Amino acid sequence: MRAVKIFAQDDLRVVDMQKPTAGPGEVLVQVKSVGVCASDVHYYAEGRIGDAVVTEPLVIGHEFAGVIAEVGPGVTNVKPGDRVAVEPGIHCGTCDMCEEGYLNLCRNMRFCGTPPFDGSMREFMAWPSHLVEKVPDSMTMDEAAMLEPLAVGVYAVEIAGDISGKTVCVLGAGAIGLSMMQAAKAAGCAQAFVTDKFPFRLDLAKKLGADQTFDASDPDLVAKVKQATGGRGPDIVFEASGENEAVCQAGEMVRPAGTVVIGGIPSDDLMSMPASTVRRKQVRIQMLRRSNKALRKSIELVADGKIDVASFVTHRFGIEQAEEAFITTRDHKDVSIRVVVEM
Ligand SMILES: [Zn+2]
Ligand SMILES: [Zn+2]
């Protein structure tokens, strides 16, 4: 079978690989659609995210959906032919973090497409059956692959605290930012604002329900967002751009005693904001790590028509053109939101 591997920084190859089989408690998923995440692009463009470094060829990819091809001994929740979305992290279930319910912070996490664990950009993948969820027939495989970034947005809203009736601002209108915005609306926020540098993304944010959008490169951005809240500042700001400038904007615009949720991944692995600004306002800063038990809820939100993830997919490439998919994402070529690789 074919697989997309990152060998080192700027070295991506489509290679042959042995087809796996489903062991006890596992399913063999025939992968259909894989989203290219900004985090995948960090491994391609920089060869690392912080201290996670590509030292051995790594099958990349973690946003994926497919069809069950085989089930191993003991599997009862799915059968061959079922269309599934996949939880990309294998948690141990026994460490202190798992016991506290933080499956996303498992100390023994094996996360798909993160060194040294191979990811999903390949034709077949063996995976624990309890980490796959059936999706309705009405859902396309591209939509099902987008449930992974959506789950991150759903979880971000969960850890932001009580959001109903609140004013929210999301910085960055990529798939994660648009997931946060839609999840915040679905959870009953009063108003959701979105900022981005690309007009195309702001248009999509509006289409998906943003109440107001702002050009992130406007030097008066913070003042304009504050003005839109009657001078008070948004109650909750979600950072989803990975730009330190946006981290600073978040701290500046949030209201006193407000919350900033930081989900972006900075390229230089550093993050800073003026201490006086956030200290004087006693801002609550909440970091976000992937998602936790949010896949089923994400499926329901899409199936019920409350959230649109189909619009995230702006570009499609075949597996042999995988590098083009990464370059398109890296360079924001043709103003992409999510690029998918179809197997
Ligand atoms: Zn991702
Ligand atoms: Zn664990």
C-alpha cells in the first residue's frame, strides 16, 4: 500500500509500505480522506514541533475518516463496510491523567502522526476499535475527516467556562478557529466575532454564522473589537492563528477578568504578551491541548446541521500529489482553509 512519509524537514515522499492487519480489539480502516493540519505542516516545513522532532521517516496525518475493511478478534462495535470517524490519540486509560478524565493529557499518549507514532496518510490503518465512531450515511468522508479539528473547537469551548450569553472573539479563521466560532454559537454565546488577515476566510466566517468580522492586520483591530462590545472587550477570546501578534491582541482586547484560550501553535515555540496588560485585568489564560472526548458530540453537531464543516475543505489532492497539498497549506495558496488528501 502507499503511504505519505516525512523523512526530514522539507523532505516528503510517497512510498510503499506493508499493509497492516487488524489484531485483537482492532479494526483495519481503509482510509478515505485525510485533512492536512497546520501541525502536520510544522513537521514538514520545520521538521519538528518544539521537542517533538522527526528523526525517523514518519507517516504523517491525524485528521481522517474511512471505511472498516476488517475487524480483529473481539470487535463488536463496528463491522466491515461501516463508515467511521477516528479518534487519533491512543490513551493508556490507567495513568493519573486518564484517571482524572484528561485523556488528551495521557502520560503514555500515542498520537497518530506525531513522532515516533505513524499517522493516517496511508491506504490502510489498524486502530483500536473503541476509538472509531460510526458516522451517518449523510456525512461525506471529507466531512468525517473534519470532525477531528471540530472536536478541538468543541473542547476549546468546553474549557472556556460558561459561554452562554457571552461575547466571544476568535482570532484566526482556519478550520480550528471556525470550529471554535461555530461551537461557541452552538453553545449559546451571545455574539461571536472573528478576525483574520484573509478576506476569503472572513467571508466564510460570516457565512458560517460570525456576527462580525475584522481584518487582523488592521493596526486599530483591538480598538475596533472593543468598540463593537461597547468598549468593554469580549468576555472570551480564542487564539487560533499561531501568531504571537494575535496572542498579544487577545490579551489586549479581552475584558477584565475575561478568559483567553490559546490554541495556536507558534513556529518558534515561544509565546509572550505584555504582563502589565493581562495582570492588571486579572485575565484567565487557558491553554488548549487537542481535544478530549469530543468526537461523538462533534458528529451530532454536524449531523443535526448545527455546524458546517464541509465548507472547510477548499482543496483536494490525490495521495501521489500529497506534497502539493502540504505546500498549498504552508503557503496559504489560493486562500485555503483545509486541504484534504484523498486516498
Ligand atoms: Zn490537527
Ligand atoms: Zn493515560
